[in-house]
Amino acid sequence: MLTAFDHVLLAAPPGSEAELRGYYVDVLGMTEIPKPPALAARGGCWFQAGSVQLHLGIEKDFRPPKKAHPGLRVTGIEAYAHRVGAAGAPVIWDDDLPGHRRFYSEDPVGNRLEFLEPLP
């Protein structure tokens, strides 16, 4: 029986780890978590906030996906959108999901991210 997601993996180009750390830690407020040594040798980085984990793995011929994305639930979405926008990332609001407030953005390497908060 499937009980939960363990993590979501996004790809990133070689040498982008410092830029990703700045975004996922400083902008999104996640914590970097250590990769097992055998996996750390491959590059990339892992982040966590509560039970949510995002892993970024290095892909030699990286191209960001146009549609695929993780949906990240947040609280205080207006303030969160301001924080993301102030860091220079796009904030594209979308009101098409009933019962939610949401926007799309991109990380520094172009991975699409969805941020959403259920309406009260």
C-alpha cells in the first residue's frame, strides 16, 4: 500500500548547487540535509521543510520541464509570493483551482514550482 511521498527529485545542471542552495534555503526557507556519501559524489543537493523533501540531482544535458512540477503547500501565500518575487523569481498567479490560492514560479535553473494554500 502506498502511504506517502518520500521525496520529489528535480534535475539541475552541473555546477548549480550554490545557486540552488541560495534559493531553496534563503528564499524558500528549507534546510539542506546531507546526502549519503555514495550519492554526494554525484553532485546535487537535498532540502527539507517539515516532512517535505526536495532532491535536486545533476543532469548533464539538463533542460527544465515546461509542465511538470511539484505542488508545495504553504501558509501565508501572499507573503510567500512577495518573498519569492523579491528574490527575482517570477510569480504567476493562477485562480483556476477551486478552494485554493496558488501561484507558479521557477527556481534559479528553471524548474517549475507550484505554491498553493487552501482557502479557509
